[in-house]
Amino acid sequence: MTDQIHADDLEQVVPAPRAGEQGAYEPRGEQVAVIGGREDGPPVDPPRTSTTFADITARHARDRKPIVPASLRSAAGRHALMVEAVSFVTYSAAIHATRSPKYAAKMAWYAPIGLARITGKGIHWCLDLEGFGIRQNAASRNDVGDYLALSRQRDRRVGGRVWLAVPVVLLLVVVAGLLVFVAPWWAQALAAALVVPILARVGRPIDAPILDRVFNAERFIRLTAGLTRAAIMACNVKGIKNPGDLKFMRDIYRAGPGHEALVLLPAGVLATDVIDERDRLASGFRLPKSQVWPSTVEGEHPGVLSIWVADKPVSSMRAPAWPLLDGGTFDYFTGTFVYGHDERMRPVTYSLAEKNSLFAGIPGSGKTLAARVVLLAAILDPLVVTAVFDFKGSGDVDCFQPLCPDGLFGSGADEVTKAAGLAALEWLLTECDERAPLVRKYAAQGMNTVNKVNRAMAEHDARLRPLVVFLDELQELLTDPNHGKRAKFLLTSIIKRGRALGIHVIFATQRIDKESVPRGISSNIALRTCLAVTSHTETDLVLGTGSYARGARPTEFEPGDSTGPKDSGWGYRAGAGPTRPCRSAYVDNPAAERVVARALEMRRGEKPVEVPRVALRNLLADVRQVWFEGEEAIWSELIVPRLQALDPAAYADLTVEVFGAWMAKAGVQTESLNRRIDATSTKRATRAGVRLAALEARIAARNAETVAGTDLAEVDS
């Protein structure tokens, strides 16, 4: 007999398997009810007995539909909407205006036909000719009764219609006569403008419109829930079996120049599963791929998918002009500037203080022009000092040469440019050593609450002015057999220490591997932009491990001309909020030169920053370079003229005494050498000089220190 269970003792009974059966378990301290020998655990989801205020308001607490549409909430959105509307109206008007003679000829041809058709239809209606077939059928059957009834009906209709038609015809004749013989010309023109198009429309063939179509594309189809479900089903994603499994978190709404749908996928299905099938998704919408943008939703679980469908392919949209192109300034320490725009034509901002930048992509992806936008904004702060090295030598950064101090600009793929770039990195590392105590000193004086360079320090001491360094095609330096290891060591130290000391380094590379983008460098760069690449490996190497799995798809971009329909300049950016696609502003060479001219004007009257040229030279390498074959030791007085011939600007004031001090600082002590004065003389003399063995030993030791430092930096990262 089953025991009686009271509601007060147990709200819900959940049967448990019998002991010994599959799925049986041993209760561990829970309160259980015994019913006929069965063990039942406590209720898992007890019924709710009350409704709280939170139950009522929870469904309305978030994701409310905006009162003002998203496209109208920002100046950029309103401007884009106005530009599109004005562009459509003006272009349509221009098309129709140029074709107006053809339209006039068409209307002149079809209007008489339309007049004849209207007249014929009026006569047909007035004489009741639509019933002629029925009356003829009655006469053919010799059915006198039906024929007479139909004839009487026809007589009544014709009589009434004639009484209505005659006054109308007379009125039209009078109006036509007045227009022809009495009315002024403007009234005649107005009447013709109203009547002729109507007659032409009636007289034209059904498949021959009078006006040409302005756009050849298909008509805009509004994004609907049914269309979205059909497109997702076309992706054939595992776990989505029925369209009804797809729920919408809110109504499909207007977002910029397009519409957005927030779709709740079935349990176990990730948004990235659909993102991976972007081609199929676009096919389901019957739209170009550059018009369909699926993405994850920040702050939501991985099963929420955002699908933004543009009104037209994003690559064909007219990008907004760069706001700093013809006016405006920038504050390196606290300011932000507009770098470009995202797929919805919303502005994307960029900041420089305490960061470094990396731009990577295959040839033609637009990385140099994208990185150049950052440098163009930086020079609009008159405190900024620039150093630019283009190891490709294409001339894209030649406009910055007037802004760079002597020794801090180079362009070319030759050994001279690489050596100059390495020397600049040596100087930058020295700058880090010299700036640190200055920052500590001024922070202690109250210029900043933290030990970092700010504007007050930079304005007070010119030695702390911000440095922005642009290294284009960096892989040429890092993979160089002579300079690569040293360059990696220097860069790793600079990006770790320099960001707090007012040094911002911009890297750009088209070779994306562990040699060209070492982990010790890439993992310490805050702002990383990955333009068009070929696989997920490059994506994760630039943006960080797992970026591709989280939805970053720079592999979808197609390299090409920045001004054309291709995707040059498009990339995914990490380090400034969620990883998101964005396109850099397009600034061509003439426009860049105008910005540089403004930057030079800002610096007019200021004393240019002087960079010691010797600090930009590798002294040991220079001495070895001027060493003649067969010489085991050389006097300093012979080395100095050779160095002056190698680089007159750097070694113009060099003396034997200063040379000895520099060599000692570099780790090679000069010593007294007894040798013949020259090859033809038998006289000997003792003077200060350098032995080849000591020089090569120091160079080898320095290279070993560089390799060890590089390895330690990579382990540390």
C-alpha cells in the first residue's frame, strides 16, 4: 500500500531508480521520501508560487529599442544618411536630365497611340460593345426572348451613357479650344506636361517603360525574419534542424546603412559556426559577401549571432573623409583621432600614449597606407619627434623626411638603410636609459602622479618629447643575417620600456611568421591590426592566439586598390576594445604632403631636436669596415681619417683622443703599438692604436650577448 505524502512534507516527488537497476544511486545525506520501497530525491525545480516585481520588469530591463534610430544618434550617422540621400537625388536627376530628349521623343510617339486607345475605349463603353457577343449568341440560337431582353438592356445603357458622354466630350473640346487659341504659352506648356505623359503611359507597350532605370541592381529587399532564417538554414550548420529553432532577441532594426538581426542559436551551436559559413550565408541572402557581416555579440554568450546586412556592398560605399585632412590638431598624451571606419561607416578612433602599433598583411592589403594614417595624426602634435625607416624604398613615406632629424630617416632595401635603421634602434635604447631617470626626477617634483612621461614633462624638458618611430617592411631588418639578431634584441627592449617613456613604435610587415614577428615583440604590442592574410595561423600570430576562433576573419578580405572595389585597408584590430573589422581612412600622397606641410608650419620657429650622429653609428662595425686586409694592428691616427671618409657628418670632429675614449666605452682599449711608419719606410714608431684580434673578440662577444638577450626576452614574453 502506497504511503500518503502530504504537500507540506514534499512539494514534488521525483522517482528514482530502484536499487540494483541501471542509474541507481546512493543518497548522501539528502532528505528522501520512501514511497512503496522507492527512494525519491528532493525537487530540483520547485514550482514558483509568487510573482515578483523583477519577474515583470526583467523582460524590459535590457535591449530596449532605441527611441532615436541608431543612424541618427551620431553626427557621422546623420552625415552619412544625408550624403546618401543627396547623392541618390542628384545622381537620379542627372541621369534623367541627360536622357530627357529621348523621353520627349518616346512620349511624342506614344501619346497619339494613347489618345486613340482612350477614344476607342470611350466609344466601346458608350455603345455597350462589351455585350455584343452575348447578343450575337442569342441571335444565333434563334432565342428571341433573350435577344429582345438583351437589346432592351443595351438600349437603356447606351441612352444613359450617351447623355453622360456628350457633355464630357463638349467640355473637353471647349477646354482644348481655349488652350489652343486663348490660353498663354505657360498654361499650354503646363497642360501638355500633365496630359502628354498620361497619354504616353496609356499608349506605351507594357514592357517598354518611358523612363530608364537609374540603377541596374535589384530592388532593395527589406531584411525579414523569414529571410534571415532561410539564409542561416542554407549554411547547413550542425545542430540547426528547423527554422523554428532560430529565435530573435529583438526585432530586426535599422543600424547605419543597413539592418541588423540578433539571432539566438539553438543550444550547443556557436555563432562562429555560422561565421565560418559566410559564403553560404551570403548566398542564402542572395547578396554579395561584402554586404553580409556576421559577428559575435560582445557581452552575450557564444550562441548569439549578429548579422548586419548593408544596403549595398561595403567596398562600394563612399568612405568618409579623414577629419584631420584639412584641419585640426592632436594631443599625443591624452587625445584620440579618427583612424577610419567600421563596416557600418561608424568612426573608429585610435590613441598612441603608452602603446605600440603593429600592422601586418600580405602584399596589396594596404598596411603601409593604414600605418601612415597613424603617423600623420601623430605629427599634428608639435611636440612629437619622428623617426621613419622604409626598408622597401617605394617612396610612400618620403614626405616625412623634412620632419625627421638627421640620421632618423631612411628609405631603401640596401645595406646602408638597414645599418642606419639598426643604428637608430641603438640610439632609441640609449634614449630609454637616459629618459628613465628624468621621468623619475620630474615625477618626484609633482609633474605626474605616476612615473610616466606626460605633456607637462615634455614641455618642460625637450629631452622627453614623444618619439614616434615608423618601421615599414620590418621583416627586411629582422631577417637580415648581419643585423637581424641585434635588431630583435633592441626592439624587444624598446617596446617593453619605451611605452612609458614617450616612445611609440609603429611596425608594418608583410611577412608573418615567428622570424618576422617574434613573440617577444608581438606579445608586447597593444594595438595590432591584421589586414588581408591567407590563413588562421597568421591571424592568431598577429591578433593573439584564439582570435580566429573568436570570429576574426581577415582571411575574407581581398587585396586591391584602396580607391577601388577591393578590400585594401580593411583589417581586424585588437587591443582597443573588442576585436572588430575596420578600414583605415584613405589619404593619398598629395594629401599626406599637405598634412606634413601643416605639421612643419606648427613647428616653425622651434629649435629642431638634435640627435648625435655618432650615437646612430655602430662604432665597432665602422672600425671593422674601414680595416684593410692584411693589417693586424692600426694606429688611431690612421683609423680616424678613414672613419671621417666613411661618414663625414658623424665623424667630422673626431680626434685621436676622443676616438680612444669611445673605443674604451665600447669595450676595446687602445694600446701602444710599435710599427713602421709606412710600408716603404724602415723607421718605426710607437703610438696608440687598436689590434684586430681585440676588435673582433669584442664584436663576437657583443653578438653573443645579443643572442643571449634575445633568447631571454623570448622566454620572458
